[in-house]
Amino acid sequence: MNARPEPVGDMHAADHALAERLFAEIAAMTPDTEGVSRPAFSDIETRTLKYLEDFARSEGLEVWYDAGCNANFSLPGDREAERFAVIGSHVDSVPFGGNYDGLAGVVAGLVCLVRAHRMGQRFARPVHVLAMRGEESAWFGPCYIGSKALTGTLAGREMDARHKGDGRTLEAHMEQIGLPVDDIRAGKPLIDLDRIEAYLELHIEQGPLLVGKDIPAAVVSGIRGNIRYRSITCFGEAGHSGAVPKAYRRDPVLAMADLLVRLDESWTTILNKGDDLVLTSGVVATDPEKHAMSRIPDSVSFSLDIRSQKASTLDDMRELLESEMREIERDRKVRFETGEELRVEPALCDRDLVSGLEKAMVRTGLEPFIMPSGGGHDAAVFAGAGVPSAMVFVRNRNGSHNPQEAMEIDDFLAGVDILFAFLAERP
């Protein structure tokens, strides 16, 4: 039962054509030298939302923007519903990214609405589709900016983060677009969270599990939290590469390497104990303007991303990082500065929603499969704010955050069918 049944009937043919069109036209609007780039809180992101607005209106859907300048969509008459479910995700991308990360979740929600509207069908409960700004951390450092702003959980220090390109603060970018930055700094939710009875998010899988198991879609059980340091700097002492003996060196690059090896060894130990952890240093650099092959650098900077499904493991890793840095400082006569720490707590998906999506999966003709999410998602923010949340993953080859993302439309529609079946019959 793991193979996706072939799409049949006019409905699936129409959905297939619609999804292909939306993905292709948005990709054509937002190209970069490789892949796509839709920067958070940018004109490109705004144009993407406007495209979705125009499309939704052409299909007879209701469209409006919330205080976070995110686009919202619903069937006619459902905008003012007292209670509703939300299908949400983000439209921004990483630089030189793939077209499906985030966008697939928004398109999934729109396909559900368009299918229902064309069939003259209503869902068991009203449904709003939410196309959010600013989920990716690549542009400013903090992640889930749009959903944090909506839920009143975006920290003031995060608003002071600076854009990797123009150096302007996140607050300045938000204010330029029209977001109420004073309310956001005050921790005031920009939407009425009590009206949301469920937050659902479809997303491409960012790992290889569904490909390996030959399963087109899955239900997500929980989402890893993370501790992130955008730039840890190790300071040493510059010197000539051939003239300074080892005993006299204060080499920050070797100190950084020593730290990462120690963390890697601890990672293996934690996994062997049965706990969950992933560890990444995605940015490593010395200053190319002053450093050279024949020069011992005086500093090196690197990022660190620590993720786990357990908050206690994140706490343990923070303590380990601190103790290992102090020991290396003594041994190698260097100094570490971590800079600002960003943290998102792990989130469990709502059990009732997971069970309902699992049953919906069966109704679509698929064998149910439940898995954890390694990557973080806006669903974690809504869950942390007390909104029952759950996710559906869609099979995707070649990982994510790169132009080689390879989601098949038939697999995407398998995920859409799960959402649609759940929303159509939810008690």
C-alpha cells in the first residue's frame, strides 16, 4: 500500500495542472543565478503574496491581509467564522534555494480551497489558508519570524538582528512593509489565537526517510527544537606559519576544530544512549582581507546549530559547549565569544490531530506512517503558543534549501488528499 495510487478523474487532473502552474509561475517570478531567492520581508516576497492574492480572487476565494502583512484565504463566507482551522506555511526561501520549501504548504492549502469551491463542497469546519512571511533564518538570523510576530513571541533582541545583505535591522524591514513594530516588541499577538482550533502545515521532507521507504507522504509526530549561534568567534594570535613553533601558537582555527571534534564525539555518545540530536556548523570563515595561507589567523568565526526533540538534551548540549570552550581556552590560550543565543523549544504535534490525519491517510488509500521532523517549522511556534498543531510531510529527493529539491506533483497531491480528507470529515 506504500505506493501512491495513480491520480484518477477530472479532479486530480485539475489539481495536478493547478499545482504545476502555481509552482512554475512563482519560480519564474523569483529566480536567482541558481534556484530561487525570496528574501524575508522583501519586495520579492510581497510580489509572491500579491500573485497568490490575484490567483485566489480569480478562483472566487476570499482574500485579506492580517496585521503581520501575511496573506489569508478562505472559501466565501468563512472569513469571519468564529472558529476555524488554519493551513499555513511560508513563502520566503533561503538564498539560491528550492521552490518547494514553504511554498508547498501554501499551495496545498489553496488547492484544498479551490477543489472544495469548484465542487461546491464545504469543509466540516471553516478553513483559513495562511501564507506567511519570514520563516527562514538565512536572512536575519532568527527563524520563524512571521509566526513569532503573529503569536506575540518574537523577542526584542530578534528585532534588532541585521540583514545579511543591507545590514538594516529586522525592525526596519518590518516597519517599511507596514507591520506594527511597537505591538510586536510588546509581545502582543497580531491575531486572535483563541479562534484557531487547529494549525496544519504541509511541508516537503528535508531528509531521505520517505524516499528510502518509498512512501509519498507521512504524518509528523513532533518537531525538533534548536539552539543556534549565528557567529561564534574564537580569538587567538596572528603569526607567521613557518616561524612560530607549536608550543607558542594560539591558533584559533585548531581551537575551533578541537571544539567541533569534541562536540561530534559527544553527539555519538548521546545517540548511543538513545537520545535525539543533530549538530551542524554551516558557516566557517577567517577574514580573507587580512588572512593568508602563510599566516596564522588571529580569529575565526563559525555558526553552530544544535537540534533535538528533547529540551533537556538542548540544555545538556549548552552546558557541554560552555565547559568544552573553557577547557580549550585554557589548553590553547585562545578565547571564545558565542554572541547571541537563539532558541526554539521542541514541539509535539497534537495527538488528536495526528490520529485524525492518520485516519485520513487510510481513507486516501495509503498505509499510515508517522515520523518526527528533523527541521523546524512554523507549526512549532503555533504549538508553543497553545494552538493544537500537526504536520504532513511529502516525499522529496535531494534534501531542501537547495535548487535540487525534487518533489513530485503526484506525491504533493497525496499530501493534499490527506489534508482534504481530514478537513472534510473532521468531527
